[in-house]
Amino acid sequence: AAAFNGLRTAAEIVRGDPSARVLVASVELCSLHNQPSAEYDLLVGASIFSDGASACLVGCPAADEGDYFRLDEFYTAIHPDTEEEMAWNIRDHGFALRLSPRVPNHLALAAPSALQTVFGAQRPHFWAIHPGGRAIVDRLADIFALPPEALAATREVLRCYGNMSSATILFVLAAIQRRLRRPSAQNGHYPAADLTGVAMAFGPGLVVEMGKLTYVPPLRTQRTNWTGVEAQQEYSHAAG
């Protein structure tokens, strides 16, 4: 969830100084916390968490630029009485992860309420959900009634890279951007208009961090850089 705090701060800096360019970088070395143990929580942490680094640039685009996410709104919610459900505890040999199997059910209660606060009756066009683990992704897919393609980027990142803690959400957004910036393999068309979607991640607390983003598609002059063949290749990769 920490990447959202970086994005929120960067957005405020740019609002105060439209000429600013803010680099947001997230580096997570989760493997430093791996410890020999037969404890369930530590085994789960070692199996799904991985090392990763990601970065993005936040600033005001020029009038002739497209293919970017606009940061519209951020929202934070803490689900009550869950401070022990996900936590990093300091022990003699480093941090130990406490990850309750009840986390997916807690998030299934907290995430819809947060989404309602940010979007109201509007339905997001794209879903950038932090891949905290397969059980979390599956539970949120059920609670939001999402078709498989809506979470293709989330599952791809989890499968290829694992849960890289705060660095992961930028991986998911990059994967979604690759799909949105190319014409559809089925009809060859680019997005006709800006698309508003949600990004969400979770952390100790339990905290739900949510962002309302708008994808501004490539402008006509940019679209000539991507051919139909490239679009078909991208679609085939996503489907695989």
C-alpha cells in the first residue's frame, strides 16, 4: 500500500508546482525476511513474496501527449479490529510476517465500501488490483463480479513476479497500460475516450488504499507507432 502514499504526495507537489516532475520509486527486498521455519505464516510469506523495484514519473503532460494515467483522487480506509491480521513483527532474527487466512474475507468487506465512497454508482472501466495472493484476488473477483479479463494484468504479475509488496501496483498499472494503449485485437480500434478505473492495494492495519485514475489514450499522432501485428502479439501474450 505504501506506493499510494508516494503517488499521493507526488500529485500534491505537482498541483502546487505544475512544472514539477516527481520520480516515485519503490524498492522492496522481501527476501531479506525469509527465515527457516515451519510456521504457517512464515511459509506463506516466503512462497508468495518476492523482491522487486518499480518507478513512475508524475507531472503535468503537454497538450499533445497521451498514453498516461491521470491521478484523480485517493482514498484510505482502515478496517476495524484487524491490526493483528496482517503485520510485520520484529523478532530476534529479523521481521516475521503475520498473515491471517481471514484477510481475504476482511478485504471483501472493506474494499466494496471504499469503492462506493470513491466511485459511487459508477463502474470502473479497468481494475488495477494489488496481487496480494491468489486467495485475495479470487475473493475480490467474486465480490466485485469481475470477468477473467478484468484481472488478467493482476494475475499475470502475480504469476510472473509474485507479491513485491508496494512495488507491485506499478507493475500492474504498466501491464494494464500496455493493453490499453494498443488497438483491440478483435476490432482494431483504440479507446474512443478517456477511461476511468480503480487502483487498489492493501497493507497492515488492515488498510485499503484506493486511487481513482483516468487513462488518456494515445493521440492520433502517437498511434502510428503501433501496428496491428503488435496489437495481435500483445493480445496473444495477455491471453496466454
